[in-house]
Amino acid sequence: MSLPGFKLGKRGIERSYDRTLRGRAGSSRVEVNAYGRTIRELARTEGQSGDRIALTLDMGLQRAIYQRLGEEAAGVVVMDVEMGDIYAYVSTPAYDPNSFNLGISRENWQALLHDPRKPLVDKCTSGQYPPGSVFKMVVALAALHHGIITPEKTIYCNGRHRLGDNVWHCWRRGGHGAMNMEDALARSCDVYFYQVAYELGIERIAQWAKSFGLGQVFDLEIGGESKGLVPTPGWKMAMTGKPWVGGETLNVGIGQGALLATPLQLAVMTSRLANGGHMVRPRLVRTVGEGVRAQATAPENGWPRLDFSADHLAVIKRGMEKVLEYRGTAYLSRLDLDGVKMAGKTGTAQVRRITQEQRDNETKQDELPWQARHHAWFVAYAPLEKPRYAACVLIEHGGGGSSAAAPVARDVMAQTETGPGQSPGAGSAYGGQ
């Protein structure tokens, strides 16, 4: 008797769809003589190949992003703002999963396990990070919706914000001066958002964060997806037995504190901003099966829409456009490709407390040990007039969103328009055995 040599899916899509991909083994019943030689076949059942699964990924775009990132510790997600199709899903540094098929050597396993860049961690959905200033759009939109502030009202930034006996600093040491909402987004003024977040309150901030995809699991059928964390007073009391304090709201208002998100969640957030507030959900599997058996995994057209004013959203979008304009934090990474432009937002997430001495000495990120540097974020959508693509770029310990993540996002968006895989959706597929 012999058994079929099935390959089994152990991780990701292959594990979730193992039975679909595996197919069904055939069988043959034979008559043999005393020496074990086959005399005749008595019965046969033909095997059946597994179904084919088509993914939404565009392999040309995937390859281009891998080449762009190299050995950087990073995660990049690119998705369709209307349908939710994920065109690129890249976590680096990469490793060869085939090395596990016949047993990986102890030396290679230890190298993967102790690499500070954590190649075994899927940074797109398993890694959880403070989102930094890319979260400010949600705070701004919520503040407009609840009448906390108007787009034109200015808040003066002198580089410091006092609450009680404590002082919170803006990233720009000398301050930004008078800031309205568009300019506060474009130049990422922390003092503006400290005040707005405090007046808005943590409960409303948490509600809006969740409506834009933070604190959510989207079940991409790859396993290991992290939920992130949207902190609330109830959460803190349950975890620590201590009440929430106002300073924590200030931290969350600029994407710091206990707030944690994944690159996938921030790509969803950006998609929902870009598409007018429709609650698009991401997907990796396009179809299961072929021909008449093909079964689309996308829901019917018509995502529910978030309840906010189109005029308020226009203010947020204009602020994101100004990020790529003169005096914006990502001006040097602007995209202008045959008239195609992108909007976006930089984010720099602290991974440690900055001492007053370091602040006074203006310690530069590249002078610090790699693991002490800030995480770098950039979220973007393009084209401006009719957005199709949203992207989130995370560079672990990249130092700054404008210097490390924004140039990558620009190159990624340029690739969606010009490079191999220009037609996202002409993706990859798994063939059944």
C-alpha cells in the first residue's frame, strides 16, 4: 500500500485553504500473487486536483517594493480604496520559507530568531506600533464633527503645551506659530493636537479610531493578525487599577501613549479617508476555484458609510495634500508623475522617552543606536482627484517619517502608475495539487 505525497499548508493562505488546495487522493485496488506482483487491477478511483485560489496581490508591485526596501526592517501595504483588494503586502527583511521544508539547521534558525530586525515577524499585521502623527487626521475629523474646533480657528504653538504641572513639547522646538487645521496637518504641529485632543476627550477619540479600523482584526486568513490597542479609561482601570489622566489623552491625540496599530489598520484608515468614508475592508483572496466554480470572496458592492460631513473631510484631505507641498513635512517626497499627485501624512513614533538633556542638545536620530531611534511612518493615497490606491509604509527605527518612510511611499505610488504590475489585480495564484 502506498500513500499520496500531499504537501500540507503550514502557514498563511496555504494553511487556511489547505483542504481546498490539496484536492482528493485517487486509489487503485489490485490483485497480487504470492510474490507481490500485480496480476490485475480490480477497481480505480481517479484523484481530483485541488481548486485554484487567486490572490489580489500584484507580483510586479510586490517585487518592486522588496527591491526598494532591501534589508530594511519594514512593512508596506498597498490596497484599493474602493474594493479593499490588497495589491502589495511586504514585510522585510524576508526569509526563504522553503528552508523549513526539509528541516532548517540550528545555525540558520538561531540567526533568524535573534536577528534584531525580526524577519520572522509579519510587520504588516502582527507588528503593533504607536502610529504617531498619521493618527492626527482621525482626531481632526472627530473634532470638526463634534464642533470642538472650526477649520479656520488658529491655535498658537510656541513649542510647549502645559497641563497642570507638566509640559508637553512640540517636535519643532521653537514652535510653529499660529496654526489652523490644514496647516497643523501639513506641518504636523503637536501643540495644536494636544489642545484639540484634550477638548475632544479620550472616549470620542477611541470611538473614531475604531470606526477607521484601529483596534480591529480583518481576518485576512493568514493567521497571526494583531488587534492593536485603542486605550480607554475602562481599559486602563481594568489593566492597572488606576484612573485615566488628562495627559494620556494628549499623548493619544498625537498617536503616542498606549495607542498601537498595525500597518494594515493604517492602510484601511487611509482608504476610508480617501474614498469618502466608506467602510472598506481589506482582502487577499480574490477567487476560489475556476470557471463556473469560481466564488468571489468580496462582499456585494456597497460599503456602509461613516457619519461625517463631506465638507469636513475636504479639510482633512486638503491638509494631507499640503503635506506634500512647500513647507509640508514631506515636500521633498512629493509625487508629480504626468499630473498624478498623492496626498499623505508623515508620522514619527517615539520608542523611548526623550530626556530634557537630549532635547536641549538636539540629539539627532542617526547618532543614536538603531533600536533607540523612532519608528517612521507615511500613509498616502493617489491620485488626488479620484483616489484608487492607499499605502502605508512603516520603517522600524527609521528615525523620521519625512526622511525614511515618505520617500518609499513616493516610489511605491510611482510604481503603481508606471512600473511592472501597472494593473494591480493581475495578481498571483495558488494552484491546487
